[in-house]
Amino acid sequence: METLDQLTEDQKGILENYLAVTGQNDLEVAILALEHHSWQLETAVQAQFGDTPRTASRADESLGGLGVDHSRSFLSWFSWPINTIWGVTWSFLAYFYTLFPQTFRQAITGQSTRSGPTRPPENPASVAARFLREYEENYGTVHPSFYAGGYSAALNKAKSELKFLVVYLHSDEHDATDSFCRETLADSELLSYLRANDFLIWGGNVKEAEGFQVATTLQTVRYPFIGVIALSQPTAGSSATKMVLIDRIEGPSTAEQIIQRLTQQVARQSAALDRLRAERRERDMAREIRQQQDDAYQQSLRADREKARQQREAREAAEKLQREQERIEAEKVAALNRRERHLKYLFENLPQEPPAGESGCARLSFKLWNGERVIRRFKGTEPVEHVYIFIETIEFRESGSKAELQLEAEEHVGYKHEYDFVLISPFPRTKITDKERLIQDEPTLWPSASLVVELVEEDAEEE
């Protein structure tokens, strides 16, 4: 069998509710009962009060007779732990009830009774809704605000909210029920008192399975029945608390009497509840502070991550830009190198200047962009392109700035050279642009001409 240390928090909560609902005091027996029913609280409670079919088994024997078994002997009642005189008295009364239910009920209440609920167990919320509907049909809408749920749910709510739980058990068979509901429970002072003190009120009819179970658990003898349940104080050596019955009002009673009893219990329990509320506020405040710290940490962490992301993106963008600039620069260098090697090729493959006195040649004089004058002869059968090549490659000659440049000539098939200058015949001003035309067919060049070399940028600015 599992000990308390081996139980999960959920199982401990179920065990606590089981003890509160059934009134069981033996932890080992209670744990065995819950284990037998796979820790299903409702099933275990129903089995405790004999609402489910039972078969003899080893597990049943180990539970020590948790259900209400009408066939056991009188001596079996005394196998229960007897902690109080009330426990002995209740055992005798319960045994007497199992033998003579009709006589017992009549002796106590003057009314005949049934041995159990008239309806099978069903959804607690549906039972609560039916109880309220039937109550208002019989006694009107002026009544305490009954909790719209089952008894276990009411216990949990009262415990979590540190409230008093007032349990009203209703019996249609009791003579005093009508007057109690019409007068006492409809009393304006009582209703105001319950609202002012924020009592949680649960009502149940003993003809229902749940109401019958609660009546058995709370050991009710007379009706109408009012039970007051509150959170107990932790015992020595344990910090656990549970909901316990602290007062019971049985039989006919007035609103004034109920208010007096409730006031006494509130006065007795208020200090303890105030302490529990203060402890809960401290825990809630500490939890809120931790949550705020966690939120602040998460916010700071998100800010750091965002900052790191922005820095990473900025770094990546800078690196990308640098790579792009390096690529463009490399392409420029490669293009320039290709251009220079192609010009070297054009320079080396340009026909030599024909000797002086050779017929069929044109004598051309050039004024360069730097003011220098150059004269050269060309055969009339050469294309005008050779004139452009001569000017473009003039720096590769002995006196040129690129004469000593160690550069490998390369034709570069498909490469189209773009000249950054244009040849101008000044009188009249005429641009010579048809490079495929023969020199002898160009009137501005044949048989001689004085030309001006103008850079394209300067020419564009002039235009």
C-alpha cells in the first residue's frame, strides 16, 4: 500500500475530499478504497455508501466493510476505530437502523422512511438544478442562494475560497419540512445574514443518491438538517488542512436560532480563517512577485534577443554590402584588365605606319585632349577604325605611359570596345563616327586632315 509520501498531489487532494465526504478516519483503509476504485472519487464514495453492486473479493475484505452492509453482525460495527463516544453511539444507532429501519425512523421522526434514495446516481449539476426547480415549485423563489453543483464541488470551492459551507439536507417525508422551508429559510434576516457573511450554501434532497450519501456521511438523525463545514487547522506534525463539520442543527429551528449558531461558529473560526487568508495573501503576493520577476526577466531576455538579432542582421547586411562592393570592384578590375589586354592586342596588330612618299596614303594631324599634337600616315585602304585604334593605343608607344607595362595581349572574342573619345573635323565641325568606312572614302580624312580628339564626357557637356 502507498504511503502519503508516495501519493501525487492530485491523489492527496482526492484522499482529502474522500475523508471529508465519507467521515473515514483510517488513512490506510481510505487509500485502499481509492486504489480499489482507481482513484475515482465519485465511484469510491458511492461504494462507501452501498450505491454500487458489490461482490465478495479479497479487495472487499481488505476494505474492512467501508460500505453499508445490512447483513453483517452487530459485533462487526465495533471493528471500526472508536475515537469518540459519539462514534460508539452512532454505530449502535446505525446497526439498529439496519435491523428495524421502519421502527427506527418512526421512533425518531414520527414518519415512515425508505432505506435509500429513490433515484439512481446522476450528474451532480443536473441533480442540483432539479433540487432548485422542485424547491421553488413547492416553496417559492425566496430562499438561500444554493450552489449549482455537487457536494464535492461545493467542498472544493469553499476550501479554495476559505468560506464556510452551509449544508441543507431536505426530506420531503418530515412534517416540519414545509414550515421550515416556507418560514425559516425564507426569513429576510437569515437571508441577509448569509449574504453579508458570504456563506456558500449547498442543498440536497435525501431522496437523491448524493443527498443520501451526504446524510449518511454527516450522520444525520433528524430533519430538517443544517450542517456547518469549515477548513480545519493543521495538526501537529502536518501542514495539511481539510474541511470538517464544525456544527450541526437538526430538527425544527427558527431563523434566529440558526443566525445565533452561525454567529458563534464565525466568531470561533474567524481568527483561524483570517490567519489562513493572510497566509494565502502572502503566498499569492509572493507568487505575483515571482511572476512579475519572471515577466521582467522574459521581457529583458526578449529585448536582449531582439537587440542581438538586430546586431546580427546589421552585421550580416554590412558583410553582404562589403561582399557586393568587393564583387563589383573585382568585376571592375577584371573588366579593366580585360580592356587593357584587348587594347594591347589592338596595338600589336595595328598595321605599321607606311613610309614617307608612299602613294595612296592620308596624312592626318591630331590635337589630343591634353593639347599635344601627333601626326601619322595611314593607307587609304585602311578602315577609319584604325585611326581610332591609333589614338586609343597611343599610350602603349615608346613615350606612352603604358609602354613599359607587362601585360599579355588578348583578343577577347565577343568583346566590343567602347571608345571614350570622338574624332572631330573642325571646319566645318563634323564628327567622324563611321568606323567601318575606308579612309579614302571619308572626305573629311582624305587625302589629309587636321583633327581634334574630344573626350565623350566633354562632348556631352558641350551638347
